[in-house]
Amino acid sequence: MQQDNGNHREAMSHVVRKLSARFPLNPVDANAVLDVPASLRWHEPGTHLVREGEEPRDYCSMVVSGLALRQKTTSSGQRQIISIHVCGDFLDAQHLFLERADHTVEALTRLRVVEFSRTSLRAVALSRPNVGRALWTEALSEASIFREWVLNVGARKAPARVAHLLCEIALRFEGAGLGSRDAFHIPMSQEQIGDAVGLTPVHVNRTLKGLSADGLIERDGRSIRIRNWERLQTAADFNPLYLHLQETTRDQFTPLKAGA
Amino acid sequence: MQQDNGNHREAMSHVVRKLSARFPLNPVDANAVLDVPASLRWHEPGTHLVREGEEPRDYCSMVVSGLALRQKTTSSGQRQIISIHVCGDFLDAQHLFLERADHTVEALTRLRVVEFSRTSLRAVALSRPNVGRALWTEALSEASIFREWVLNVGARKAPARVAHLLCEIALRFEGAGLGSRDAFHIPMSQEQIGDAVGLTPVHVNRTLKGLSADGLIERDGRSIRIRNWERLQTAADFNPLYLHLQETTRDQFTPLKAGA
DNA sequence: CGGCGCCTTGACGCTTGTCAAATGGTGTGG
DNA sequence: CCACACCATTTGACAAGCGTCAAGGCGCCG
């Protein structure tokens, strides 16, 4: 973990932009958010930002660049990835008003975050209705993704599960400026993909090969090109409604400067 | 759907009690909630209170008695139950700030709810910090349950999945005054249990028989007695942390009058 | 050059799904 | 009171999907 020397208000300007994309903030709202103590930080891949079972620290984070993921593990060590996060996502919104972490948040790639005071953000979220509403939308959209993942791992067969993950990543990466929906790079091993869809790495491999053989996708290492979006979406039973992408009032969030 | 003739403030008093259990409300908070337009209503089993794909109506509900569930279905008609709800649960908190429903909420049994104005509750949630905090806690605790269910259907084998569902129901029913953790009644068919844990009804049957044969539970129709809570919990890999039961400041919620 | 991840492939086995039929309880109508 | 239909549960035989184990290939880095 490595702290930048940038100033606090500049760091929180990322957060203001993101929240404004969810729900318009007036200057007073924006200033309240800007006043939250914050800094920019790097985390190396594999770093745990939140640990299951611990009390949340006072610092919580929003992704500026890189990818993060939520995960839980069974007592036998079997890992399940619960969601994947791109720039603009709040990694601690799910614990903002809970006193003990029920899952772990980990950096998937080299990760740049705005790290800000949990107590202060909580206070702003409760005292400024527009900020509260933006954060509510954010937290509820995430919860919607959890629900879709229950459906995905609980009710779909292997090819549909993997295809569904690809569709979600395609749209979310596109929304975060990480590629187009037709061509993107997944910085995950097949073992990690398996942990996300509830399959073994061996079966993920077979399934990806199958999707290639059917002409739905094309692979080059961890780069994916979607050959036929319509057919992939059908195979995946993918309906983007659950992402609540239209719950954004203006444009999507992208950080002010590349910054990474 | 059938409306009671009781007055509005009496209906909302259930909501005040529930919210106070999550976070203490002062008299001003309580009055703001009591002023939300509301009524008590019955729903018959199978009724859909929220429908996937629709815009939420202005009325949303909190359970007073009976059980409800959230579900989604794949395009092939495969159903997945996402969560089960007891008295005190808000059935629309997950859509409170979203403009389109991403899943369906259905009455599992005959269901009595407080039905209140969504717009008004939203306003109170944003303008009164204590109410907002109580609702946040409620919504985030639910999201935590979704995450555990992703783990359950994605990473556990059939016996553990079913056992885990039993453990959760045991604790939640106990918390809602619907039985003790050692003996309760599950008003679900084995097909519905299968839809909750991602198994076929036939395999649920075999699995339940297995749990009985191992001496973990005892069944009489849909009544369950837990013979050995420790061993069941171990078999289920059940850790109640994710229910965030301790996030309740005072006692649990139970409606003022039996009312059903 | 050698070692180490990760991906790939094949053979095999177990868990779970599918199909089908029997059992049993419950409510209804004769 | 019995006959019947209906539904959920139970059971068995079989099939299929996915997991497990193991070996080989490839790229990358020391």
C-alpha cells in the first residue's frame, strides 16, 4: 500500500464526479463531499482491502483505476468470487453501515483508489439527501448484481454461466472505458473465472473452447473478441437490466486524468 | 389483495418499531415515519408484489406476518429463489432508489404487509438521518444474504447447501418468533427448496433423507426438528455472521399484535 | 538452461439431473 | 362412507454434466 502526495480535495473530486453521474449534486453537496478527508493510494494485486470477519477500518475506497473483486470462502477453502469492480465502484459501500465485514475485498490487478474517511462519508450520506440518494443507487445496483449472480451460479449450465460473465464484463468494462464490448482483456486466470462462476478451472477451459468452437468468441490469451454478440447474449441468457446502467443521470464515470 | 380498514398511523407503527430495532429513532423521526401514508393488506400465496421488468409502483411493503420470497427466472423458465422474508423485512428496500425492478417478489404463504408510499418513505429516508441509517442497515444486511447465497449455490455440495438453508431459516424464523431454532415448520415444497439451493426436487428429497439418516435432523412432513445443531452447522459450513443479527440495537422486531 | 505458472488435453469417476412409476395424504363428489 | 383425482413426496434405474487426477505444452523469468 502506497500513498500519493496529492491533496485531499483533489482525491475526492473523483468521488464527486462519480456521485454526480448517479444523481446530480449541487455545489453545497459537492463541497460537503470534497471536505471528506481522503488520499489516493495504490494497492498491489492480491492485497486485501477489506477482510471477512473484521470490523471495517475508518478508511474506505472508490476505484480509480484497475480491478478489484469481492469474495468469500467456505471452511474447506473453496473460494467464490461475488463481484468484480471497475473504476467508479465503491468498494466499501456494502459495509458502510455494518459493523463487521462479511466478505473480503481484494485487488485483482494493480489498483488505484481514493481512500477516504468512512465516518465522514457516512455523515455526508445521511445529512445531504442528494449524496445519500447517489450512494443508495450505487449500493442497490450492486445488490442487484449479487442477485443475478445467485441466478447465474444456481440456475444456469456451465456454457451459459461463462458466457454470462463475459457479457457482464464486456458491458462493465466498456462503461469504464476499458475496451469496447466487442474486444477486451480479462486479467483473470481461468481458475479465477471458475471461482466466479462456480466451476473448476479445467471445466472453464473446456467451456471457453466450446464457445470459441461455436464461433461466439475468439480468444488470444486473456484477450476476448466477441464474434457474435447476439448469439453470445442468447447463449448466456443475458439481460442487462440488472446492471441498472440507465440509473445514471448523465454520462458514465471516468476519472479526470488517466492517473495510472 | 385485500385492504384492512385500520388507520394509516397504526399501520406505520409497525414500521417504526422495526426501524427502531435497527437504529434508535427519536420522537421526531418516529412521527415523520408515522405520517407516511399506509395501510395493512393481505396477499394470497403466489401473489406477485413486485414484478421483474416493471417500474416499481408507488406502494411498497414491509412484512407483518407470513412469508415472502424474491426470485428470478432464466429465459428457459428455470427459477431461482434469491431470498426468503419474514416479519419485519422490507420487500421493496432493494428497489427504493431504482427505477426498474430486476427481480420478482412473491407471497410464499398468506401474507400480511404494511403497504406505504414509496415516495414518502424515500423522502423520510433522505431527510431524517436516523431513519436513513436504519434503512441502510436493513438494505445492506439483505445484500449480505445475497452474497452468502452466491457462495452457497456456487461453492457448496448438495448436502451443505440444503443444510445451510435450514440453518438460515432456523435462525431467521426464531428471530421472527416463528419457532425455535430447534423446531420449526418450512412452508415450502421440496421443489421450492430446490429452487432456493439450485437443485432438482428429486435431489433435495435424497439430500433431506440423507441429513435425517445421519441424525442431523428429523422430519415430519414440512416440520423440521434439528437433532444436532453443532453437526448440522458444521455440515452446512454455516457462520451466522452474514445475517448481521447483532446490527440490531435492541430486541428483534415482532409486530405489536398477532394481527394474523 | 531450468523452473514455474498457466493453459490444454485425456481418461475416468462421482455427483447430480432425468425419466418414470409407486406411495401417500387430502379434498371433493357420488 | 367410498371412489376418485390431485398434488407432493419417495424411490429406482439410468444418463449426463462436471470434477478429479495426471500428464504434456507453452511462455516467461531468473
